Amino acid sequence: MSSVEQTREEFMTACKADGTAEEVCSARWKAAHEVSPTPSQPAQSPGDAALLKQVEMLKARVAIRDKQLKQAIEIANRANDKRKAEQEAEKQSLILSIQSDSKFSKDELEAKTLEDLQTMRLTLDRSIEKSFASVAAEIDAANRKREPYLTAGYYDPASKTWKGGVS
């Protein structure tokens, strides 16, 4: 059976399906084929098939690249979030450290950038270096705080006299 005969049978079956008589369907077929003796089908040359195949391959490549790009963006976002968390933790650590060694309040330090806080910590570390002279000065200052200044002394009840102080 040729393609024309198969097409005619398909046409006749479709035409009769809605209740049209066979003679009317045959007349329609003849009228259609007198104007156009062969049914027109899109001509596909071997080049068209190759182009369609190439288009499908390119679509598949684009889909793969889109998936890879989404994965790369997701990985970059996770890395950025991790870096931000590490920087925030370092900033909080520096704030606590600087607060203990200086007179800055937490609010003042919160407004500073991480780089500023690192610079402040480095400056404090360099200014508080322990050398023999600085340790001796700290000990002397601590001793002066413990020594009483111009007191009347204290009363010793055993000897019933005043001891120490200015006499």
C-alpha cells in the first residue's frame, strides 16, 4: 500500500467518523487532489536532520552548563557565608580583647571595621609590651596603692602606744 493510498484511507476514516456519507467523502478527496494531486509534506533533506540533531545537542549542552552554573553559584554562596561567619567571630573576639585592655565601650567597637579592630589590637599589643622597666613600674604603682599616705598610724593595745604614721 502506497503512502497516497494510506493517506486516502486515513482521510476517509476521519471523514466518516463524523457521520458523513462515503460518496461525499470521496468527492471531497477528489476535489482536494485535483487542485493538489499529491499531499504536501514538509521536505526534509538529510541536512535538515543533521541540523535538528545539532540543535538538540546544543540544547543539552546548555542545560548541562546551566546546572553547573547553579552548582558553582551555590558553592560560592556557601563559601561567602562561611567567610562572613569567620570574620564576625574574629571581630567579636577582637572586641572582647580590646575592651579588656582599653577604655573603649562595646558600642564604640561594634561600629569599627575588622581591619580597624585588628589595627587597634596590634597597637595595644605593642604599647603593652612587658619589659623590665614596664614590669618594675607596674610593681611600684601597685606598691604605692597598698601603702597608706600620711596616716596617724595604728594603736597597739599591748604597748598602749601609737605606731607608724606621722608623729
